[in-house]
Amino acid sequence: MRAAEELSSFREAVPGCRVATFADLSSGLVLYTSSHTRLPQERLDALCAKARAMLVTGVPSGVAAALGSGVGSAVVPDDQSLLVFVRSAADPNEAILCDCTFETDVNAVIAGAAAALAAIETPD
Amino acid sequence: MSEDRRLRDKLARLASGDDAVVDGARRLFARPGEDLVAAILVEIDETILARRLTFRTEDGRHLTAEVANRRLLRLTDLPAGIGDPALSEPLGPESDPVLPSIIAALRTFAAGEEAISVETGPLPQRGQPDVLGRSAAALAAAAGIALYAASPAPDASDMPAGFAGDVSRIALAVRTFGPSSVPPFGPDADRLAALDDSEIADLARRARPGGDPAGAFLALAATGEDASVLFVGFESAGASVAALIPAREIGKTISLWRATRARE
């Protein structure tokens, strides 16, 4: 359950981060979720689908040229949320997907998610 | 350098919140492609009353500049290992030979820092050296820095209106697509050269699948720490703005986009 604990610690440390999930982008499955309230599966599936569109679907060559590398994280608004997706440096198929308020410190989310991913993927 | 440019830069910083005072200090950031010495010199240039400006790094090192009439009177409290004590001598008109050493000391002080803080306090009359000091412009010339003209944005007459113009003040490169497209501009303009309309349309579909992308945006960050971020905002009628920004500016860019949309 270490992954679940790391995920919760990360989410609780970032004000405005309402939902944090640990997902396998290759299969489109959410493996762990941390949130105040129980979320319908459709919501989690939609979050994962959007993250796949941002992080997995081929990066246009002009985008790759601009960034000078692949896409490591993405931020996109939803109806009432700011969605932040952060890919694992160790395994690009794994990512933390967050649903945040628009006032959330995006840099704190990205840095916190990267640290949580590293902690989750570090062997005991 | 023009007073117009100086005022516009100051207004942009005020609007962005960069000039917010926290615990008595403000944070100074380097402009894209420049070091923090330019920010220090701008502080001197914006100080008219006699003041003691204390610049402080994250790890607590600090140095103090005694300033009046937009001129540096002298540096004091130089951290150990930076320059020699002669740098703390009051500056007069004959001080040209020492200016490069002062700039070198400032560069050493700010090297490796993402931001520094500045606290401002009064400089009592009795504490002021009886010297004319040297202007920020003279120091900038010694540093090879254009205090205001080196902003990545084009001059006002060329600057696109709205979000593109606003974000250009913090961006490495900006480009607009659609009916009134503007070619890439900014210090890293070439990095946006390969983006084309079809790729922007592709990104719009990803940001808002099956719907009108107007008002939506997305920000894609490169892998690695402190990497660049490509921000694309989708306006109406197929118009879009792409901006390449430093990673630390992502929150500010999103706020800027939302504020611009709220105004329109």
C-alpha cells in the first residue's frame, strides 16, 4: 500500500489538489486514487483518457522541436478543474494524474508528483 | 533605453505580481536569457530617494547597495570571497576602471540563483557618502546589458495585442496562428518555427475533444527539471497563441490567460 500512502501524502501536501491518481497509461487503468470523496469510475476513466491524449499519443514534430525533448507533464483545463498530468521519469507508462482548482500552485503539483512517483518506484 | 519602455516593464511586473512584498522583501527574477545582474541594475535605476538596497540569496548571503537618484553610491556588506574591499569605496565620476569589477562581483553574488530578494531601507543623510555615484545606465554599459531594450518582446508598435503581447514579457518565444498570424519572436523564436497550423489543430482536439476549443489551453512541459513549457491558448475563430515559457512561469501564464479571457 506504499503507493497509496505516497499518493495521499502528496495530495494532502498541495492545497487545491482535489484528486490524485496513479495510473498505468499503457493500459489506461487507474491503479490508486486519493481524493476527499469517492469518484465515479467514469470520471477516473475520462481523466486517464485525457492524460493518454496529452502524454502518450504521438507528439507533433513541431512540439518536440519546441521542447527539445518528449513531453514530461501536461496541464489542461476541464470544466471546473485544472488537470495536471506528470509522467514518471523511470517508467513513462506510469503517471500521476491530478484534478486541481484553478488557484492551485501548478509548479508545486508537478514537483510534488514527480517526487511521489520517484518514491513509489524506489525499491524498499 | 526609453522611459516608455521602463514604465511598461514596471507596469508588467506590477500586473504579474512579481513586485509583491513578502516579509518586507521582494523577489527578483532574471529575464529570459539574462542573468540577475540586469534585475539588480533595474532596482538601482528605479530608486530615486536615498535608499539602502539589501540583496539576499536563498542561502542567506547578502550585499547592500547604497543608492540615490538612480545611481549606485557604493556597495557595502560584500560577502566573503566576492571582490576585494576596494569595491566598497564610494563611486565618483573617475570610477570607470572599477565598474567591471563591480559587475563581476554582482555576477559572482547572483551566480546560480534563480531569484534573489531585495529589501529596501532608508539611507540616512549622515550615512551617505559625499559622492555623485554612478548611474545604473553606466553600470549596465559596463556589464554589456541593455537595461530595458533587451526584453524579448518587440517594441510597442510591433507587439501583438492581448494575451500574446502580455505573455511575451515572460516568454522565450511567442507565435500566433490564424487570421492575424504573427511569426515567432523572442530570444528563442527559432524553437517555434516548426510548429504549423495542422499541429495546432491537433493540439486543440486533444485539449477539447469533439468540442469548440475556444477558451481552452494546454501546457506541455519537456522532461527534466526546469525545462521549457509550450503553452498553447485557443482563442476564437481559429486563432491561437503558442508561447514557449520557462517552467517556473507556468502558473503565471495560466493566470494571464484566464485574466485575458475574462476581460474579453
